[in-house]
Amino acid sequence: MTAKPYGAYFPNRIAARHQFVRHSKHRRDFLTYCYGPSGEPFPSHLTLRQRVERAYLWSEYEAWEQWQRAGRQIFDFSLGLLEMLALTDVSHVGVEMLRLPYPACYLDLSAAGLRMGDDKSPLIEGVYVLEDSTPLDEAGHELDRMIHLSFTGNYIEQYAYVNEQLTEMGGRGFNAYTLLHDVDESGPEPHVLPTPIGKVVAAAASTFATGFMDDADEPTRAAILDLHVSFVARTVNLVVNCLLYLMWPDREVKPAYAPGLPVHLATRLTKATTRRRRQVAEANLAAAGFTRVAYVGDSVLPRAQRPEVVTGSVAAHWRRGHWRKQRWGPGLQEERPIWIQPTIVNKDTGKAAKGRVYDV
């Protein structure tokens, strides 16, 4: 695997392009630039397209800001692992089961080659995963959790016209949605209900459908809603699988510095021969905005690189993977996901259409 330079990851690239670090020190001024003075409309000299672009820029900044405050965590998923996760079913998984490794993190999914729309649309580079939670009871035993997914790529360059039709111009457009679980509030204490991913997807589409401008005509609404529904359908399973994989006890995650570190700081790190000197070198890197990237599933070969042996005329076929819950902890009170990986049925009789299974 050829690792990408640290500055090439979307959060770092967008921050450098728009000077987010500098704007973070003058946040109110940047908000005024994007939206105009508090309580006032956009400056009158701006066209609708310019207003949409500035509002979207603010949404980019807010996602980056949350990610920055949570420690700039990047998880870079390998192509081989993404291929295996794409063959894993999550339809029965409840969103209440998901636990994030950090309150905000970034999943780099660029290896998957997914696109935002048709074959000519921009690539999906990754997704900010941002969590909000509030206690459901006074003791805080249960939390009302929302997992916001904000996908990245050159969205606004091709889809600004979509945001022109939405009331929330500062929203991410059709390339964002939220995973919400149901809450039962009928009893004396509210509690979280099992909420399968399929129900979450339907709720996301319904929510998006309420966000159109009043003057948006029906054909336009239908076309944009179809973009959103298709986008969610093509991304939600993979993202949920990625989050479950990061919860899996046997996950393969290897933190390391990406290429592209400043030469003088990289040299100090390389020459650090004691624990103390290494700590100082790493602190200097962190102060300069460089953190380790968590490389996920690097040992999983892409299907195209796996050896195939054909021993018969009957084609083998894939059996999809899935997740099951395992009780663990004191009194078996906690649950964690266990991955039953995709496998090939009758693999000795032929070659599977999409390659051979690889043991993670």
C-alpha cells in the first residue's frame, strides 16, 4: 500500500485551502463573511450561487472544527477491507448498537471509489462521523444519541444547484444524513428502542423531503430527493460496517504517521532514541497539526490481488457476511459486535465472481 501524504486527506486539504486554522482564531468574523452580520440577511450584492457556496463553506468549517477539537482522528480504510465490508449485511443491526471511537472522527473511504451520483459525479472521499448525545434520564444511564454523517468530496462544484432549492443552505445538501434511534417515552422513564438501519434510512429520506424551498416545483423536488435516497442507499451500509468493524475485538488498526511530515520534525522523530525525546518530538508534531493516521485492515488484499484457483466448471458464489451480538463484561451486561465474515460456498469447485474470501 502506498500511503497518501498527511496533507492530502480531505480535512487537512480543505483546511489549508480555506485557511480554517486562521479562521478558527476569528470565528465570528468568518461566520459574518459566510452568512453576513448576525440577524441580517446575506449581503445584497451576492448572487444566490455565491450565498450557497459561502453557506456550504461554513458547513465545511463546522465539520472540520468538530473533528479538530476531538483530536484530528483519521481512520484510513484499505480497499481490501472495504470490499469485504461491502459484502456484509447490516440490515438487522440496530443503530443503538453503534459506539464511536471518538466523539468526532473522519473515515477515509476513497479506496472504495464510490461516487456521489452517476459515473461522472465527484468521488466520495470520506465521511465526518460526528456524535451528539443528551441524557434521557437524570442519572444519565441512557443517552439520546445522534450520529451525523457528513460526506466529503467536491460536492458544491457540481451540486450547488441542489442547495439552491433547500431551505437550509448551510446544510450539507443531499450528501449528509443522521442516524437516529427511537425512544420510548410512554413509561415513567424514557428508554432507547431497537432501531434497525432500514428504519433509519427511511426516516432520513422523510426528513430531507421537508427541507425544500416553497417555490421548488415537484419535478425538481422529486429529482433531488431521488439523489438523496440513492446516496443514502449506496453509503449507509458501508459506513455502518466501518463503525462496527472499529468496535470489533479483532479489528486491525495500526496508527502511524503518514508521509509528508515537515522534514525537521520528521528528523527529530527519527533520531529520538529515548522515550522522553520521542514524546517531545511527537508533541512538536501535534503542535504543528500532525497526528497519526489509523490505518485499518491493511493486511486484507484487494480481490484483484488475491490468487484464484479454478478446479471445476461450477462457479462458486459468495455468502454474505453479517454481524451478531456477543454478551461480555461483568454479569454479561454489555454487548459487542462479532463479524461473521463473507465466505465462498463451493470454493473448491470454481472461482467466485467477485474473488476469494480473505481471512482478516
